[in-house]
Amino acid sequence: MFLLRKFRMKFILGVGCVSEDILRRALDGIGEDIELSLQGEAGVPGESSMHVSLGTDDPELVFDICSQYGRIRSAKIEETTVSGR
């Protein structure tokens, strides 16, 4: 039996023209229970943000990918452990 480290991440991503579908596809495979919510007017720089919530075992990779689409703000990461066999 061993313990796996999992992380629950919540953050705001300042976006310009990025849709929920594009970001979901970028995070597919590295995140689970992905929740995205666009706030503000899409396509208007500085006027829209994406609220992101997901579970992952690699938060650095999530931040690396998301930083390609916008500026990460207000990040919160909670660590949990899951037992495995």
C-alpha cells in the first residue's frame, strides 16, 4: 500500500479570446473534475476571466499550460493524500 499526493486547485485565469472548450482540451488528461466558468465579456482583453477548479497530481504542469492562455491570479492549492495499491 502506498500514498498518492493529489491536489485540488482553484484559480482565476485572465483571458482574452480563450474559450472554455480550448482550455478544457488543454487540461484534459492532466486534470480531473475540471470546472470552468467564464466571467465577463469574452474576446475583450482585460474584461474577461476564467474561474478554474480541478484535481491533479501535477499543479506545476497545470500552471505551465494555463499561463500560455493568460495570467494566473488568486491561486489556491489544497493537498490531499489517497491510498493506493
